[in-house]
Amino acid sequence: MFVMKVLQTGLLTLLICSLLFGCSTNAPLTSLSYRAANDSEQKNMIIFLRGRGGSHEDFYREGFVEEIQIRQLPYDMVAPNSHFGYYFGETLVPRLKADIIEPAKARGYDTFWLVGASMGGLGALMYARQFPEDVAGIYVISPFLGYDAIIDEISGAGGLYQWNPGEYDPTDDWQRMLWHWLKQCAEGKKPMPELYLGFGTEDSYANTHDLLTDILPSDHVFTTKGGHTPETMKEVWTIFLNHGVL
């Protein structure tokens, strides 16, 4: 099952998760919304996906929203409370589709960017895997994309192009499924929205980011000095915006 490997993190994780939000949920996503600073008639939307230890409020508190508004970019923004319970319950993708993207389409929005920080990067890619036609672009910031075993396996094979995923059950091994899909995208066998990556060079997921960097054009990767911190994530967000991608 999707993300069932999370059990490997131990009973403490499950206890904390159950205390905070019940571990598994299919409740409709609640969200915070922010308007573009201009009155553009363009119907563009950025969807911010939060990290595991953070909050959907962080994108406003840390200045992500303000950086869009001060540049007067024609994007409205939504930050759903896509906490870990949606990942554990395998409901993030259908809830994002039903609660955020489809209602936005009904209101006339036709261009969507997914911006995912840490765990949110995983969510952004999982959504794009199922519904690539919905997404114009993805920016994953310091993404968590699997545990050490799968990352070491791919690295040991010489990278994603050389790696052989082997036989596996995609309903049971979400990590292998995700990286197999990324490999297929890199080889041109599966559709992929425009994908960008940002991270700090001292990030704890550096090995993961190296694997993803290898399959992206150099101008789709943005780095800065720093670790897996809000300050570093804000910095690579600013660098991304300064490159005029949006």
C-alpha cells in the first residue's frame, strides 16, 4: 500500500500521528487561500504542499506568498492542510483532485503549479504521476522521496538511468513505484510536467537530491548553502522566482 513503509519509522511515529490527527484520514482538505497582488484576468494557481513537521500556514509566515505578491505575478495561491494523515491513508491525491483542483477548474483556473516542501515534494510528484494533464509545472523543495535503502540502491546502480527496479507490487512498494515512474519520465516513456528542484547543499536528503539532479536540465536545479531548514527553503524559493520561471 502507498506509504505503508512508513511503519519502518516505528511505533513512536504512529503514536504521535494518532495523537495529532488520527494517522489516516479521508476528510476533505481545508486550505488557506491568497490572491495575486494584481487584477490579472489570468486564471493561474500555485498549490503549496506542506512538509511533515510544518504547517500549511508556513507558506504565509515564511514569506512564500509575499514573494509572489511583491513581484505581482499573476498567480492566486492555495495552501491545503495536507498533513501526514493523508499520506498514510493514501488519500492525498484524490482529495487534492476533488477538493482543490477540480473546484478551481470549475471557477475557470486552467494553469496549476504544485510547490512541495519536504514531504510535500513527494505529494506533488505523486499527484503528477496520476494526473500529469492537470499540472503545468512542479517545484520540489528539499523533497523527501524515500528512505535510505531505496536511495542507496539506486545510487549503487550508478543512478536512475542504470537502475533496474525489478519486479514489485506497486500497491505495496510506493518508493520503488515512484522512482520507477521518475525513471520512465527521464527516458521519455511517461509524461511529466515541467519539474524543478531546489535544495540546500548541506540538506540531510542530499543523496536523494543528487539522484533527481542527474535527470534534470541544469537550469531546472537551484541550490544554496544550508540544510533542511525553513530559511534554506525560502532562499531556494526566492532563487527560483528570480529566474523568471513563472
